[in-house]
Amino acid sequence: MQHYKSVMITQKGPPNVLKVVEHELRSPSAHEVRVRIICTGVGFTDVIMRYGNYIFSPKIPFVPGYEIIGLVDAVGEEVTGVSVGQRIAALTVHGGYSEYIYLPPEELVPVPQELDAVAALSLILNYVTAYQMLYREAHIQPGQTVLITGASGGVGNALLQLGQLEGLKMYGTASKQKYDLVTELGGIPIDYRTQDFVQVLREQEPDGIDAVFDAIGWRSGWRGYRILKPGGKLVSFGQTASVQNSKVNQITGMADFLLPTILNSVPDGKGATFYGITGLYRKNPKPFREDLPKLFELLAMKKINPIIDQVLPLGEAVRANEMVETGRVRGKLVLMCTEE
């Protein structure tokens, strides 16, 4: 009997609650596809899951891992349109820290053979999030002016790269140490520690800006909303300020979700929304399945270039989580699960 390894969250707590576990490698059921995972990403959502504070987490114990690139290893007898050996991507939400995973075929997106697996992995969560916020939420137009809070983060990097392609004028908040990254990606950095972005933008853009993409939370989003011009839109997508010691403050967390509703009740010609890729994907996976191939095409054309921090073996999942939890990551952190 064959077995495979995964890394499981065995209880709530710090990175050392992650343990390697062996499972029996079973055949897929009639409507399943067995995927051999090549690589998976490690992100801050994994940290929040580990402390038991993420709405889409299953009950502990479970295998984390939000996105994967893999190869179809076996298909169930009722599965059609998927073949063994096919290279695929999936937004798993959990289950990626593993050598194998079982998925329904409708969750698989084909990956072109010529793409690097690690680079392709980087698009699944961060770049689809950025792409959908730009085009499906803000309906951005070439040459517009935007603010990105948390511009040096994974989604911030993606917003900057995609925004460059549209010729956007982009302001981005970041620490002084990461100014070079924001500038390199076409942004105008604002030091969130020493500068007030509202004051800076009122001086630089007195007529207001077209969109704000906010990763921080309700206070930052509310302040960003104030500098929008009529017709502008706030897209909130993060709750960084509501996460303290890897735990979500329930009061400010609720304020993050309620802010767009409150702002939209004001008849000022502006708009606000809270974007969450997982909720939207589970409600309707079609936009994700449409948008990810567009990003694969941009990657193949070398129009986008995901920033990779490190690539580590699956067995170093604890170390990878420590790096993410302490903020020592600049770009995508990847775990290699099996060889391609």
C-alpha cells in the first residue's frame, strides 16, 4: 500500500503545531481527481488559520495550503475532460501542504506546459485578487490615478505590476525599507510611518483620485474614501489592522466588513466594496476560471514577473510559517511538495 505525506495543523498555536503526517494513497472516487502537488504557497492567511481565526477554515486538524500547481495523477470513473498527466492549478483554500490532494474536476484550471510552476503558482491567489479588483470591482481605465495601501505585500506587488500595464499613476504606502520595491514596480511610495497619505494625496492630487485598494482595514479605508473624486471607488480587501498577534480583533474585523455598506449609504457619487476572493469563488467559480488563464498569458508574454522570496521543501513548512508570521518575507514564499 502506497502512502503520502502532508503537513497538518494539529492544534491552534504557533508554527510548531504543524506536523508531518502520513496518509494512505487511495484511488479517487467516481467524481474525484487525484492530483500530485508540485508546489503550494505559504501566506498570512495560513497563519490566521493556524490560530483558528479564519472563516473558511475546516475544523482542526487539517492541512493548510491555499493554492497549488500539480499534475493529474488519477481520475475517477465518472470524470470527463481531465486526463492523467495534465498540469493544473487550483484555489484549494486548504489542503496544499501535501504531496497529493483529491479535488472535483471543476476546480482545476489547465496550466500551459511552458510556464514555470513556481511563477504560475504566484498568480493563483495574489494576481487573480489584484486582477479582479482592478477590472471587476473598480472597472479601472488606462491612465487613471490610484492608491494602494500595503503596496509592498503580495497583492500590492500584483496591483502595481498590472497597473503598470494600464499606465496607471499609482501611489503606494510602504515602509522606507521597501521604497525601492514600490518604485521598481512603477509606484510612487508613501512612508506609512512618517507620512499621512491623505495629506500627501490632497497636495499632489487636489481633484481626487479614481480608486483606492485598501489592505489595512476600516480606518485606512475610510480615510482613503475621503480622497476619491466623484465616481471613484474604494475596494477594501484586507484586515491587517484587525490582526494582532495573529488573532483577529472581532470588533474592528466587523467594522472592516460594514464600512462599505455605511459609505454606500452616503449620496456622494462614490462607491465602496469589500472584496474577498474565496467567498466570490465559492459563490461563482466562473470569473476565477476566466481570469487565471488571462494571467497565465501575461506571464508567458513576460508582461508580469512575480516576485519570489524563497522556495523551500515541504518539510520546512514550520520554518516557512515562522518567516511569514514575523514579516520576513518579500514576495511569494513557496513550498515544493514533489518534483515535476
